[in-house]
Amino acid sequence: MKTMTRIRSIVPAVLLSLAALVLLNIVAYFGFIRLDFTAGRSYSLSPASKRVLRQMNDVVLIRAVFSRELPDQYRFARMYVNDLLQEYRANSWGKVRFEFVDPTLPKSVLSERDVQAMGIMPVQFTQLAQNEYKAKKGYMGLAMLHGDRTEVIPVVENVATLEYDITSNLKKLTQTARKTIGVITGHQEYDLSGEMFVNLRRNMEKLYDFRTINPGDASQVDQLRTVDALLAISPKFNYTDKELFALDQVVVSGVPAAFMLGTYTVDVSRGAMARRITSNVFDLLAGYGVRVLNGMVAEHPLASQQISIRTREGGFMLNNIIPFPLLPIISEATGGINRASPIVKDLNRVVLPFVSPLEISVDTSSIKVTTLLRTTPASTLKKDLYIVNPMMTDLNPAPGDQRGPFVVAAELTGRFKSYFDAERIKSLDLPATAYAQQPLAVTPEGKTARIIVVGTGEQA
């Protein structure tokens, strides 16, 4: 007898890390910062950063914690930080002040213990001196202080996204109104209320309010227009046309939205059975140019999460550690993480359980597409799988399998055409809500919108 015993403990953890990533970034990045980087601009601030500075009412002190004695290859980072912070000071009318601090010096205003208590830890360097390599430590972080609150960038690693990091932290420190995340419910979505989401919610609720919204409930539908970001995780059933219309209006009105969903749901507690999901939310996304393909990605064993399979051999129970191709690892080593995107730039690796590929076809003159995560060229697409136990199902590449790499997470930004036209709206017999009174769908396109689509929302 062979049973799967370890997937249940792995999959929720990797999904929650991805859910937390999407939640944090869709609120901090898509909804409220909206940086507009221009190629070739070295130190001048983006219009979005200048807007944040204009909206600040209080002074923020930025302490650049940098060691003076840094290896040559890191000195550019210190000069870049200095020039960039001068831009912040010049554009803030005195509301942003900064100073450089070297905690390794005897008379520094901050000791090493002080900066480490903030979360800025020393970085180990290897430096050639007197014909031999020596290990040294140094500091390359930023601390932003506003009253009794502090936000920290522990290490300045990527100057290409440093403006985003600084501006988002300034926004977080000085904003007075809390933002609200709407979590879609009513179709067996994961609504973040379960036991597995306790730690995630505890951390997120320090910054944001959550509101579960069932678009099929007439008393809740208008709340969709009051949220600052929208999240739908793995809906299992069809929406009514009225419910789809409500979601559509949120997207085209410019509220940032994240959809985490694949074409299969897997129950590993019952023999690792997979069931096809046929929710019409896939049709809604296809209307925006994103098709979630039928099937699950099977990755090369070397790029797959290992799991423990318990088997009975005679009178003994044995644990076998094997790679599970349906838990692909997206990592920096495989080139699957888009380092140019602030959304995933800080990831080293992420496991996407039972993920479906995305096929994107849009008018690139009006919609910008950014690939966030992709699988390796050795991955394949497995269709019509209903038992996914790797001890019972052959997940190796087979003739006829579609080959990777596959896009499994993407961001789309632009003016999306509504999924509904005027004639279809008339057939909905809408109640007297804000959506019926001022439907956006009667216009060809809505406001500039941001959508994240991830090809899985599964937890085991």
C-alpha cells in the first residue's frame, strides 16, 4: 500500500507565501504607488514618487547605514543612494531628510547593536588584500523613521528598483487611512478565514483591512467599489452573469485585482485525486486576453519540490523522498523569476502547486504585459490528470506533451475592454445598484487597470 503523506504539509505553506506576496504587492505597488520608470533616467524621480512626496504632511528621516570601507564593486551603490536621496530631499520641500551613518565608527550616532535591532544586519564581503582574500563585514541598508515608526531596507541589492522600495516605504509610513482588500467569496474560494491563513492575516491586518464580499449578495455587491484592491483565490463554481458583471466593473474601473486560479483542484487527503474546474471566471479573464490553459505543469525532477511518500514493504513502513513534478520550483537559478519586476524581485524561489500555464494575447499598444514567473524549458503540460500520486501516475515527458517554458504568473496594465456590451447588460435585469445606475461597460474601455494572474490558487 502506498500513500502520500507529506504534500499536505508542503502545499499550504508555499501557497501562503505566494498569496502573501501577491497581497502585499498588489496593495503597495499596483494600487497606491504606481511608479512609472523610464529607461535611461538615472536619478530623477518618477512622477508617482513626486506625488507621494507632495502628499506628505510630516518629516521623515532616512538614515543610510553604509560602511565607509566597502569593496570597490559596492561603492557605486553608495554613490547612487546619495544621489537618489538628494533627489528625494530636493522634491520634498524639506519633508525628507537624510544622513549617512557608519555604525562601525567609534563616534557614530548609531551603534552596530542599534542598526541590527532595526533589522539591518552586516553583509559579509570577500576582498583581495595583500595577495590574499579576506572576509570582511559591512553595512548597506536604509532606515526610514517617522515618529515612533520605522521601515527598513536591510540591504540595498538592486538599485534598479530602489526608488520603488523607498517610495513605497515613505507611503506606508505617512499614510493615515488604512487600505481595504476585498476577498471574493461565494464559490468555494479561499477567503483567508481558515486556520491555515491565521498567521498571514495577523501580519497583514497590521496594515490593511480585509472585507469578504460575495458578488451574488445584493447587499454586498456595491462594496466592490469601495475596496482598494481585489483578490480571488481558486473559485470552484460558475458565477452568474450578474456576478461576473460586478467583477468586470471593478476591473475596468481601475481597482487593482489579483486572480489566483488553476484548472484543477487536488485533494491529496483522498488519494491525490484531481478534479477539473470549469468556472466561467476563466471566460472573464480570457476576455481581458489571459487564457488559463487546461492542465498542470510537470517540471523536470531537478526543478521540482521533493516530497515524502510512505510505502509499506512487507511488515515495514518506509518513507521515500522523491521529486514531485507537479510542484514546480520557480527560482533565480532557473531564470524563472523576473528580477526587473518589483513584485517578485525579492523572491529566491517559490513552489507553485498544481499550476496551470497562462497564454496571453492582447493588443500591446494599449496593454502592457509583464511576465513574473515562468517554468523551465524542460517542463511539460499534463492534461486530463485525475490521479496525481507520483507513485501511480507517470509524470515524465511523453510524446505529444506541450513543452515549456510556460508563463505561470503575469501582470497586465492598461485600459481593458469590458467583458460585457450594452446589449448584454440589458438582459441582466440588474437591481437598483451603483452598477446598474452607472455601468462602465457601455463605454468601450474603462480606466487604466492592473491585473495579476497566477496559474494556481490551490492548497492541499
